Amino acid sequence: MKKSMLGIVIAAFLVFGIAGQAAAYYDLGSLVLSLYAEPNGDKTDNEVGVHLLDAGAVPTTTITAITPIDLSRLDCPPGAVCSGDFTTTSDWADINVGVWGANGQTGDKWVATANMPTDGDYDVASATQILQTAAQTGMVAYAPADAADGTTDGRAVISTANLNSYDVLFNSNSAVAGSQAGFNADVAGQLGEVALADLDTVGYVDMYLWYSNDQAAFHTIDDPIGIIRLGLNASDCLYAELRPVPLPGAVVLLGSGLLGLVGIRRRSATA
């Protein structure tokens, strides 16, 4: 019994000791990008976890300017992940991505969605569960893997079969982009993940970023605070940036029309 208990204590020390060395990366309250590939559905490929923003640096209010996310510390400068990081495919269309972050002490949580719900609102199905899942994935899976490769840089490569992987905990080991295990269970069919097929066609992928610090189990967020854009650089590696949510076309047209009327009125007044 004593030996068994000692083993548990040592294991816990190793896990959280390694995680503590990289406290700035994957810590609660940080923003994380998870990419995984399993196009054959056999759970034999990799998952890559990329630390995007430190705790305290993740926006909680509306994003008003385009801001690049600095990923120059990674091996694929200045991007985060190359398609060669995966073993069964090199096609971006086979790679799914999710963005998440949470802090159980403050109630802060961030999730990204592939599309805007038709009613304009976002429903978080289980605040408690997403907080727990974020801790398991970031601290228990990503942090030790990041430290184990000898370069603690906020980039961790694990197996999609890892029980603490994003793919298992958030997407139930599904081969297709999903709703983050029901965390994005919006009635409008809102997805929390995207496949990166548009990288090869459009050149970028946009995801809506939502924030809440409501600690209730069920709540609704009215509007996204911004967009996370993922694109490709010249080395076929991902880069990331924060962007404002574009104004709807009707609003832009209305604004242009009002400016036009103002201009006509001024010309009439000076005529």
C-alpha cells in the first residue's frame, strides 16, 4: 500500500512538475490551437498542440485591429505547423483544427466556431466540462510532450489515440470536424472545428472567437469578439492572426449610402 501510494505521488510529481516547467505554455487561461489528422479513422496519426497566447494576453473584449500572433519560436518559422507533421497524410484537407482556452479559477473560457449561428448567439453546453477538458489536454498531455522533445517552445506532438488528446476529449476520436464533444451544440448546426481544405484553395481559414466568464453551466454569448485567421506562408506552414469580425454587407452598404448623402448635402450647401 505504501509503495503504491508512493508511486502515485511520484507520478503526479513528474506530470505536474514537467507541466510547471512550461507554465507559460498550455497553462489555464492561455489560448491553444489543436490540429489532428486521422483521415483513415484508425487513430494512428499525430495531433499537434500549439500555444497561441499566454494567460492574460488572450483578448476578452472586441478585437478592433489585425494583430499577428507571434509564433517565431517554433521550428517552422514563422508558422506553427507544417503538413509534414502528420504521418498518414500531407493534405491540409485531411487535418482538422480547434481553438480553445479556459481558466477554472476565473471562469474565463474561449472557444472558436467554424460558422456564425443563424440566430447570432452562441450556446456553451457545459462550462464545467470544457474547463476540465482544457486542463487535461493542456497540462496533462501537451505540456509534458512539449518538454520531452528537449525544446519547450509551445509546440507539442502527441498521438490522436492519447486519452488526454484534444481529438479524444473534445471530438471523441472522430475523423471529421466536429462540435467539440457537444460544447458547441448550437441548434443552428454550429461547428467548433474546421477542416483546413480552404488553405489550398482560398489560402486561409477563419474561425469566430467567443469569450465568456459566466460560470453557469448553461449560458448564451451574444456576439463573437473577433476572428482567428489561419493561413499559409511561403514554407507551407501555418501562421495565425487575430482580426475584427467583418461588418455585414448590409451595414457596409448603409454606411456608404449615408456618407454619400452627407457628401451630396455638403455640395448642395456650398453651391
